[in-house]
Amino acid sequence: MAMAMAIGVGGHRSLSSGAFCASQVWSRGGEVRARLRGIPVVEAVKMEAGSGDVTRGGILGRELAHSAVRSLTVCNVAGVSSDSANAEIQAKEESGRRLCGPPLRGKPLPFGATACEEGVNFVVHSSGAKAVSLCLFTESDLQQGLVTEEVPLHPIFNRTGNVWHIFLPDLQSNLLYGYRVDGPYIFEEGACYDSRQILVDPYAKAVISRETYGTMGEGSNCWPQMAGMVPDLDDEFDWDGDFPPRIPQKDLVIYEMHVRGFTKHPSSKVEQPGTYIGMVEKLSYLKDLGINAIELMPSHEFNELEYHAYNSVMGDYKMNFWGYSTINFFSPMTRYAAAGSKNCGREAIKEFKTLVREAHKLGMEVLMDVVFNHTAEGNQMGPTISFRGFDNHVYYMIAPKGEFYNYSGCGNTFNCNHPVVRRFIIDCLRYWVTEMHVDGFRFDLASIMTRASSLWDKANVFGRSDLLVDDTVTTGTPLKEPPLIDMMSNDPVLRGVKLIAEAWDSGGLYQVGSFPHWGVWSEWNGQFRDAVRLFIKGTEGVAGMFAGCLCGSPHLYQEGGRKPWHSVNFVTAHDGFTLADLVSYNEKHNLANGEDNNDGENHNNSWNCGEEGEDVSIQVQRLRQRQLRNFFVALMVSQGVPMITMGDEYGHTKGGNNNTYCHDNFLNYFRWDDKSADPHGFHRFASLMTNFRRKTESLRLGDFPTGERLEWHGIFPSTPDWTESSKFVAFTLVDQKMRELYIAFNASHLPVMVTLPDRVGAKWYPLIDTSKPSPYDFLTDDVPNIEVALAQTSSFLNSSLYPMISYSAIVLVLKDEKAF
């Protein structure tokens, strides 16, 4: 079902997967079929106002005869002129041009719009609808708020179960479509049908509305009419032999990034800033940095003008910059494309595919941040765009009186474990894997996907009625074996695809280490973030927790049969302080958001190193530079999968703002000029550190380290200090290529003299010392006067000693004495 456009994985046309011929689409009685084949345009279904009942004038009703054949009547809706639409249709008919041939019954699968040689099949789910019609648009009509043609679906012949379907033969190219759905509006029962709205098909492969990012529609409308792309068999793409890299998860280095923010700043100097193509121009930078997996912040279709309001603090307008408010899960964000909505969104699809293809050529996987926990429709005050108008009580968790459960913190909660919804999610993931070639997904607020759906019972979920006695599971209850997670974990198409859970939600459910995993799910390790932040800033009582993080968090993952690489380690992410702000601010500074500093997280485990903000003493600046490096070393030497946040590698600052969701400006833009300037050499250090991890076998173990590999130390060899007051952690790690590593962290405000473990016939080489100024913080062959730098520590190393100043980290490599 994922390949609703009948295009093969490699970009070749494949009619064996989901395509069908006109001769297959009509299976009812020959008499009815013969009578309908002569109907040039199906008559509109006339509706009693607000009743949802089909009158006698409906198609295939008592009045059905050749005399009933006439031009289509377009219903009046807000922003749509039926007179203008009818006039245009009449003009087209007079000139002999029609949008399609006589409509046929169609087939109930696959969902969405599917093209074949003879036409296009349209399929949508709606369980409570009394009437459904298919609305067709030309691109120009959509921009003017006009429906070009509306084709009603008969409630018997165009319906199978709760699935509505119709086949339009010989359909013109470059059209858009939506649905008008009528039925009861009873809020208390979760029914929100509204025939005034034209809805976006949840399975639409591209969604078109406004052409340009940040520009309002006609009449300063932030929510103009949207429509889906009608597919075409000519929608082919040259994958150039693309094949997924299939990088073992233990070897990944993930880079969380924002498509627009990565190249929008003028210093990027790309031809198409802020776009998929602009990203392609900069992929080589990520390759050199040591990245082999890019995690794209939400790139499904969303409305960046959702929060549009003047921000007097910044003197601009607030935007939904991050994009965590999905409109359609199949469509790439069209306004991230240089071509925008050109060719009904097909060019945007091709640009996204180009990004994936070119990333794969450089050996990088593409992961998508997906938001299956809520949608842009919000609560009862939000707009009706798609899901709510088709089946509100199916797609959302609804309380007994019609209210929306809000486990997402965004107004509604996607009803993930409902049979229809989980089928939808699986189809969506399959589509992005098979058609778009993505390599994995990070699931935002993934714990919502483990909660029981509305109207939960085993018959609803599993299709059987046994064991229903005393079944008291209520909506939203966490399930030990959620059906959706089970399906995703065992789906044959998704096998081998990276699945990463943000294992908590806004309803208080926290599942880090306990997310239902079937042995395949990884997790954003929030405990790693917290423990590393606390230890590096010198908090007492966390040395043991920090050591566990260095080992891949076995206390979370080992007992359940998972491996270190099921832990996605991170110190920062898109929400929260940047790495530079983590060492520069004790408090959030979010006034720029226009919410009186009331938004954003208050507990950040940050430390400003003695002074708040940017204008600080030289001493504080130097300490901050050490702390930046200490965090980066901790991230890169820990077992598990490290994740870097865009811009952290050069010390990007947002001025202490830890919730920049609404800023389409310098706060969120990657500063290529700052990266190139690199005044303190931190970018050089981060790049060297990342590439060091990738070539060091012992930092990417397939299992948790044991005593055969790892030994803990304190200030003296083999004497680790796990007391509450300890702020020193050191260990040695046997490596197949580099013999052995000695890694130590001193998070105390006092210096220490470390006694190193003796190794016969070998000496410790001081590769990394975060207390040294650049370039001596990471020694490479091209460092000037490297002999002098080595001589400064040689006397200590000859005596198996090494001096560590306060708040510093070192990595020493064991080398043969003859190498010195």
C-alpha cells in the first residue's frame, strides 16, 4: 500500500504493485455498468442543508436516467464561487475539453490517489460520512479559491465498508484534488463532519497551498485552501542506481538538523538557500565533519504561518519554524523546495529525492523526525484540514464528551493504536522507505504510540472478542505490547530501518529504558543527557551514573536484551540550550519569543562558568572553551550512538533562548561565517573528535564492554573513586588498532596529578587535552611545533604521570616506545 503512485523503488515504472486497468475497476452488475458508461459527468449529490441525507435527485437514485445527465453543480462554500466554477466548466465543455472521462466505481485499495494507464483511482476512509465528493482543481483555480470540478461519490456503489472510492479515466494532468465530506456534526460524540470544508486526503503525496515560504495567501490568509497532487505515471525520478548505505547502527554519528536553517543565512553562499537543493551543496561539509547520518527535523508538510503574529520584541513575525505540527504525513514540505509548488508539488518530491540520493552517494543515511503524536488541527478551536473532517473520533483520542485528550501538549493526540490509524502510519512509513529511500525515523513523543486508543477493547484492536471479560483498559493507558509498535517492529518492509523513539510524552509518561522495543527500537537517551550535564559541570554524586553512560547505559538496556547502540546519546537537541549556551547561561533568556520568558524548560542543568551571558572575563571564556570540549569528548567516547545538534560543532549561540520554535532568523540559522572564522578552534576540535571516534574500533562496540576490554581507574591506576564526592572518572579501553586508550575526566575545580597504568615496552601519547589552546588540544601531524608541545609533557609521561587542570579531559593513546 505504500507505493500509491505505482512507481518502483528504483524509479522504474512498476504496474505490478498497486496499479490496475479500467476493465478491473467496475465489478458491479452489467446492467448498472451499461447505464453509467454513457454518463459524461456524474450529477452532484444534492444535500438537504445540514441533514446529510441524499435526496431523490442523487445519482443512481429513482431519477437515474439519461435525462439526468447534466453539467456538474459545485456547492457553495466559503471562499469558493460556484458560479465562476460552473462557468469555467461550461466553457471547457463547449470547447470540447473535459477533465476526465465518465467516472467509474473504482477499487477500495490502495488508499490515496493511484495512477495507472487508464486514469486515476481515488480512495479515502470515512466511517460516519453520509456523502463524499471529490473536488478537482487546476493550480490557478486553487490559488483563486475555486473548485474546478466536483464529482460526488454514490454512498452504495462508490463505497466498500467505510472506504469511499472512485475511478476517473483519462484524467487530465497537473490537477489537484480534495474531498468534501458531509455527515453529522455532534461534538459530544466526536463527529465533526462539515460540508463547508474541502479536505486534504491524508494519503496525498504532495500538498499545495501557498507558493512561497512565509508569504501569506490571497487576502492575507494564513490558511488558504489546500489540495493534494493528482499523481501521474510520468512522475519518474532517476535514482542513478541508489542503494541504502545500511550502516551498522553502532557506527552511526547522527546530525540533527533543520533543512531551512542549515543554508538560509547569506554566509552559506548556496544558490538556493533554505532548500533541499541548498542542503545538497553542503553535504560534503557534513561528510568532512564525520557525519554519516543526518536526522531532518520535520520535513512533512506543515504551515509555517500557524503562529503568525507580530513579535514586537524582535520586530518581525513569529513562525512555526521547527515544524512540529504536521498537516500531511506523506507530503514533503513543498516550501523547502527551490521549485516550491511547481508542477503540482512534483518538483518538491524530486528535490527531496535528490537530497537523499546525494547523501547516499557520500555514505550518509537520511533519517526523518516524524510527529505521529498530534497534527496541526489542534483542539476543538483549531482548523479542520484533513483528519478531523474525515473521521474525528477515529484519528484522535476523544474523551466521552467529545473533548480532545492532550498527551502531546499541542491540543490533540493522534489515535495511534486504532486499527485504521496504525494502518495509515505503517503505509506512510513504507512509502518514505520504498518511494523516497529514507533510512530511518525518529519518532517525536513516541510514548504516545504506546497508549491505548479511544474506545479501546481487544475486539477493536485485535479483531477478536475473546478475553474481553473485565477488560477495563481506558483511553490513553500505556500498553505493554502496543499493536502499532508491534506492527512497526515486525513489518517486513521496515526490517533494517532505523527506528528511534523519543521515549516520553507531555502527559508524564517516561519510558527511557522501558520503551516496548522488540529488540529493534533505539531511544533518545535523556538520562545520558542529564547525567553528562551534571557530571561535567562538577555536580557531586553522579560519577557512577556518568560511568554508566560511558559504557552505553547498560542499566537501561542490557537487561532487556538490547545493545549499547540502542542508546542514542546526546547532550543537546533542537529544543533546549545549544552547547555554547549550556556553558554560558544559568537561566533561560526567552524574551525574544514574546511570551514574557514563560515558555521553555526551566531546569536545564547548565552552568555559566561564573558569569552570565556573552560579555565575560577572559578567565570565564577559557573555562567555557574547556567545557565545550569536555562535553564533546564525553559524547564521542561513550558507547552508543552520538547525536550532534546542528551548529554545536562551532559553538552556535541563541543568546540563552532555549525554545526558538518561532524564529525564522539568525537565532536558528547555521552561521557559516562563524564556522569558518573558528576563533577558538572549537570547530577544528569537534571535527577531529568525530572522525577519531569513527576510526576507533573500541568506541563503537557491538556489546557492552566487560573487564576484558575496560578497566576503571582513579587518580591512581585500578582504584576508581565511586564516592559521593568523586568528580574524577578514568578508564582504559583495549582497541584492536590503537592498542589501548586512556580516557579521564576531571570535573573538579582543583587540578590533579594522575598516575597512569604502566605498560611494558610502551608509552602513553597525549592525543587530546581539552585544557590546551587550539591546535594543541588535539595533536595532529600538521600542528606547528608539535615537538615542543610533546616535550612539555614528556617528563611526566616518562614517569607515568599526567597533570590535569580543573574541568578538563584527556585521551591518551598507547604507542610503542620506539615510536617516540
